[in-house]
Amino acid sequence: MNFSDFLDYLLLGYNALVTQVASTVPASNGISHTSLPRQAVFPGPWEEYIKAPPDKSRIRPQRIFRTNGSVTNSEALVNWQDSSISTTLSPGGLVTLEFAENIAGLGKSHLALTYSESPKFADRLSDATTDRQERDLPLYLPIESTGEQCVRPEFVRGAFKYLTIYIPEIRPKRRDIWSENLLPSSNEAPDPRLNTHQKHLDLHNEMLHNDTRRISVSSLYINCTAFPSNPNPRAYTGYFSSSSSLLNRIWYSGAYTLQLTTIDPAEGSALIDFNRQVDNNTSPQGSWYSNFTIGNGTAVTTDGAKRDRMAYPGDMAIAVPGIAVSTYDMVAVRTALDSLFIRQYADGGLPYAGPPMGYNGEFSDTYHLHTLLGVWNYILFTNDVPWLQDHWGAYLQAFEHSLSKVDLTGLFHVTSNNDWLRPGMTGHNAEATSLMYHVLQLTYRLADEIVKDPYAKAQFGRWKSVGDRMERGMEILWCEESGLYGDNIGRRGCGGTEEALPQDGNSWVLISGIIANNSDRKLRISQNLRKRWTKYGAPATEFPNVISPFASSFELLAHCAAGNYDAAVELTELMWGYMLDGEGFTNSTCVEGYRIDGDIQYPAYWSSARNSHAHGWSTGPTMVLLTEILGVKLETPLGKKWTIAPHLTKWLKNVRGGFATRLGRFEVVLRRMKTHTLGRVEVLDIETPRGSEGKVVFGPAWDVPGGKSQYIKYLDHGSRVEMVMGKRMEEKDEELMEDEEWVEPEMEDWPVGVVDWKALEENYVSGP
């Protein structure tokens, strides 16, 4: 049987609507988040690091990873230029294909199809999307004719780097088969808030029969409809480049992860067991699909590409700024925020996550606050004031809901233990208090500078008194001997029976500015966090055995807030470098988390196969390298006012990068150089939109208008700085030359983390 042009649609199925894309925007102009440019805003040699494919409709496997059983001419699947050669499989024959990057998709055949992000699970079962069993079932689909075959979009596999195709030798049991026919639920009803019907899948009525036929495959490719906002996935609106090729790879792996986790809202939620509460599906245990509508719009940012494919606000705390400085797909952010506000509870609380959550009162105090933080980030990068005005009443209700939980201790009293699956989220908590303090400062600014709401301004005195109380209250959690804050009052506090000095809480103390006037303590916290590092990254001590790129993304921000930029770059290379080059990872995307000894198991799950290897909450370096190391910070929406405070750190010889908003381009280039007469210098070139204004902090602070300017810091002459306005970056200066004597320092060796096996089993989460 001929089997030509086997289609495997990526992430979002095959006919995603694209309504946001306009013609190419000249690089010198601003860009619109509702009409993305079709070409890169900053073209250059750094584009070699982009992971996204140049042609989304024809992604081919790169090599044969494994064959088994009766297979002939397997190489034809990767040597696809010669259409006269086909790969033939007989019953029992198996071929596993490896793609260049982590991807996603669909398929159709009487072959069995299995998918895996990690090479460790590239075999006759897929990796996992739920915790109901260790591995997901193969997808069995009948080939009904010769010619081009494809899988329906309901069976989108959110992410995979390895696709295994085989003909089963033994007839599968009925419970292992599910149909690609969509059967309407007997009590299906439209959700007026999402303006759609939820569909579910049911068991196939027929059994598979033993199949002794051979199947010939002449071609296999992927039609990628991920990141539906732009048909050119390489049209980045930001970039990063430095003397460290590893840092460059890390920045672009984060940007690519954020593309993979942006999906068509109609193809959300891989948690079919959780979906059952809403859509009444009867799909068997171990089956999988993604056809739950999670929002209104053309694109939505989610937590993970494979799973959960839902809008989680905690993930958005890291993902939204990363999206803003890489692809500017802010419409996907708006869709996610809408999906949360549309289900706001009567008491002002916001759902733990978007649909299918929000139907049964799911709530998290910290994720509720992350939603409010997401509003700030969305407005900061878009200036979508009409949207904010439409949601302002709901925002204030949500804000007051949280503010009321700051009691007389001055600490936030957590009433929900839901967070990022870590244990101990309860009581008077350091992370929640610091996050509340941060949201309070941002709410001041939204009310005063953007909405200009007289009612909200009238509350400023009351809000300030709560903020002052929180500053004092944090002292209750300070552990002087350890030089860090305890998790909460009681058993997880200083000297408690289960003392925890949390990575997330201590990071948020620094990020929030709640101890802004204590610079000595800030640096001490940063240094003490660094002392805990292991060979594979920074441990999240509040969650035993876990290395969390989510909490560590906050730690990157924390080191920068303490002025310890060296530690931020060092941790990025140590930890994210391991994610790119370590055994069992995709080497192209950012993983949800892993074990302290470097194993790919994420200790929240008993099945290692469930770990998500493309998770938005793990992309912190994509934001941090631009906003902290290059130091480009928007002070008002779109960057009408800005601050640029770059830090070359001891690790870099040169670094450059930028991003764009509707106002125009923000670009920074910082280089180590030498002069013939004055020795070592650092040369800083910046470009900001004309009509804007800001502050350049490079030694002294300079108030400058938008445009081009250059600054030279003479390191061998007291770090004296000269400024030249209007100088173009590309202009040559015969006095300046490369500093060939600079040598990158050696990275420190760190010990391998030791697994607490008892705690590992005790902290597995039970969920969908």
C-alpha cells in the first residue's frame, strides 16, 4: 500500500486563522501588537540561533533515531528528496524519527503513532499528559486509502521531538482504542462566556483486526500551525547576541518555547480527565486530545505545549515579558487575561487557571496576584487603555480581595494551598506577602498614571498604610542566622520543625522592593541564594528535590534587584545551559522542572514521562537578558519614558540586543574595547524612539531624549564616562579596537544534589 505525504500537523492543527498579520513594517518604525510584522525587526547574524522553522508547512525529520522489527529503507523518511524510494513497514516494524527541535502535531494511518519530547520515551508508548497512568496510549488510526493521509486537529500532540510509527503485531484491546469521530454529548451546552460548544471524543464502536499488510511511506512532513499570530515564525520583534554562544542559544530557546506554548484557543487543555467535569467526555484512560476551547480569539498563551495547554497566570508572570521582547504576540496575552477575568468569582477572586478551570471555584492566592501582574505587563507593552478601562472595575475588585488578606501581622494570610505545586503554601507566607506588595505598587501606578481614577486615588492613603504594615511585617519572617526569610509563621518559619527558606519567597522579597531601603540585606540574600546552587542549578528548597526553572527565573530577577548581575548570568549559563545540553532533554526548549540530581523527572509527578519539556514559566532568561543585563526597562507604557542601565558583567566581552513597541525600537550595544592612548574602555551605544525620553545609567545617570547616543567609560582612568549624542552605532572610531586580552572567567564547580527519596514520594501531587 502506498502511503505518500504523511502529514503531521504541529501544535495547533491545520487551518488556524491568522488575522493579526499585516505587511512588513519598516525597521525604523514602531510595530503594532495587533498587526505583527512579517519580517524580523532586527535582522542580523544572530538569526542563526532562531529555533522556529523557516517554512511551517514542510518540517521534515532530521534523522532516524531507532528502527525495530520488519522495516526496509527507513532512511527514505529523512532522504525525502528522492520520491522514488519508500520506507516499508510490516506488522511489528517500528521507526522512530527525530526532528531537529521540539515540535508538535497530528497523524492518520492504521499505523500506531506515539510521541515523545524526551528521547527516553521514544518507543511504542507516548510520553504522558496526565497522571492517570505512566504513559499515554498509542494513537491507532486506520489507513482507508492510498495517497496523502493526515490526522484530525482534535488529536493535536502539543509537543514532541520524537515520532514513532509502527504496525502493531497484536490486536490492541478495545480500551486502548479511541475514535477520531466527534460524538456530541447528550447534555452538551454552549458556554455563553466563551461563545462556543465543547466537544468530546468517545470510544470507537469497532475493533481493530489483525493487519498483515505492509505499508509503504514515501514522504513524511509536518505542517506547523503553532504560534498562529504570524505565518512567518522567524519574524522576531526582538533579538539578543553576545560573546557567549551558550547565552545566545538560551535566549532563543526561551523565545521558541514561548512560540510553542502559544496555541489556537480552540485546541486547548490536554487534561481530558479534568475536562470531563465540563464536557462529559468518555475517552478512555491514557487517551489524549486537545479540543477544549479555552478562550476567545485567534491565539492564546498557555503554560505548556504538551500539557496542560491552559492559561495559568503564574506562568504568565515569566512568559508575558518574554513574549513582549521576542515576538510581541500580545494578542495571545490579552486572550489569556480575558479567559481569567471572564470567570471572576462573586467575591472578586480570579480562577487558578483559565478553562476548564473556573467552573468549580478553583483558586490560588498567588496565581490570583499573578493575574493582576499580568495586567500590568500587558498594559506596559501595549498601552491598551480601552481594554484596561473595560476591566478596571473587575481589577479593583480582585485587588481589594487580596488586600483584605493582609492582617494585623502585616503579612498576607494565604487561604488556598494552590501555587506552583510546591508544598507549604499556607498561612502567613513570604512569597504571597512580597507579591502582594509588588502588585500594590503597580496598582498605584495604574490608577494614578493610566486610568486616572478618582475613586481609586481616594484609596491611596489606606493602601499606603497597608503597604507600610507589610514592610514592617516581613521582619517577622527574617532569619538572621541563615540570612534568608522563612516560608511562613510556624513550622516552616525560622527554627520551625519543617523550616523552609524558600527560593520563591526570598526572590520575591528582592523583586518587590519590600526591603528596598536595606541594600546590605538585599546583597546578603542574593549571596546566600547563590551558596545553595548545585551542579545542575538552583534548588527550590521549599519543594524538596526540585530544581524549578520557574522559581529560578524569579531568582534571576532577584539577583539583579540586589545588584548581583554576575550571579544572574552565571546561573543562567549553569542551569539553562544544562537544560539545553543535558541528557534526556530536547536541547531546544525550556523544561518545566527536573530533579535535584539532574534527572529529567519533575518531582511533582510520579511519572517522569509527564514532565513538560516546553513550558512558558521556564523562559526567564529571555526576559532577564534584555531587561536586566542589557537593562532596557520601560517606565511608562510603550516606553514613552524608559531607563537603560546595562551590565556587561564579568562573563561577557560584548552583548547587544533590543525589542520594539509601537513607539519604535529600543536597542543597546555594549562592548569591551581598548584605545591606543587611554587603555581599556567600555563602549555603550543606544537607540531609543524619537519623541521618547529616559535615563541612561552608565556610571553617572544621564537624562537624554530619544534617539542615538554613545557613551565611553574609561576603566583605567577612574571609570570616567563621556557621552556623544547622535552618534551612530555603525560609525567607525579609529581610536577604538577589540580588547584581545580579555579572558572569560572559569565557572565554579558545584556539588551534585542529593535526592531525598522519602520526601520525593510524599510530595507527588494528585491531580488531572
